[in-house]
Amino acid sequence: MVDPCLFLCSDCVLVVYVDDCLVFSKTSSTLDALISSLQSEFILIVEGDVGVFLGINITRHTDGLLELTQPGLIQKIIQECGLQEASQIHHTPSEVKIRQRDLQGKPREHTWNYRALVGMLTYLSVTSRPEIAYSVHQCARFRTNPRRCHELAIRQIVRYLKGTADKGYFLQPSVNQTLIIMLMLIPAQSNPEQGM
């Protein structure tokens, strides 16, 4: 079954999400023709490439590497956390120890939205900064009742990002267009009624 929001053609792919569309093709002439065709029926605003839509800067280096960075989102996170003027940075996103509930610990001191920051950090970790994923996950576990120690953990991640805001994730596109399919074979459960 094909997703109802995915439209395939021999030379392009169109993905629709509510009122946003992403169009992919190997040639710009195909994209231009599709956009012109759609503009005859719909009011379209061309906002740029997929990176703009996702909030990711995609830089193609001369060696073929793609670099994904999100300095805009990082600046928003720093601002949300109130650390714009802070000069202290951290060289790691978290301490080694695993976070605990700390129900008897000190309450939070800041009023910024803990859940919203965890959400932004989660998106950042899966799109361009995988090295913070573990630290963010540790903080996300306590989003219903964060204490001062959890707030400090978020601030450490943000201070780390402040010192590495221009860093990102590198991808090495493959020249081989292969699809690897992994199958998991699960034995059928025996039905005791079948033998009757």
C-alpha cells in the first residue's frame, strides 16, 4: 500500500503534508514543469529546498560530503533557555551518570518550558546532532516532574550547543543505489484448536 500523501511519477516524487509539499526530482526542468502545472490550479509559494522546509542548512562540500547544521534552531534553544548572555560553555552534553527522579531534590528555579525545550532538543538530535541524543533522552524521562537537577542537565546540553552551534552531521552519499531489506522470520504460533 502506498501512503496517500505520496505521489510517484517516473521522474519525480511529491510528498504532501497538510498544505505543504516537497517535490524531488533528478532534474530542475522536471521540478519547474511540475510547479508550473500546479500553479495553473493552485496558489503556490516556493519556499526553497528541503533544508529550508526542515530548518536544516545543507552544505555540499567539494569532497562530496553533505553537512547538516541547524544554527537557527540552536539559537532559538539558547534563547528559550535564557542563556544568550552566558559565557560558560560545556565540552560535553552531559555527565556520565544516569539521571534519577530526585523527588526529594530541589525544585526548578527557572520558568522556561521544560517540555518545549526537550521537544526542540529531540528534533535537533535526530536531524543534525546525534551526539546529544542520549543526554536529551535522559532529560525527557522526567518531563512530567522535572527537578532542579534535570533543569541543570538541560542547561548543560544547551551550553554545549552554544559552544558548538556551527557544528553538524556529515553524510557521505553513496554512489551505489541499493536498497537493503532486512527480514525477520518469526515462527508461526501453533494453534491448539487446529489439531482437533
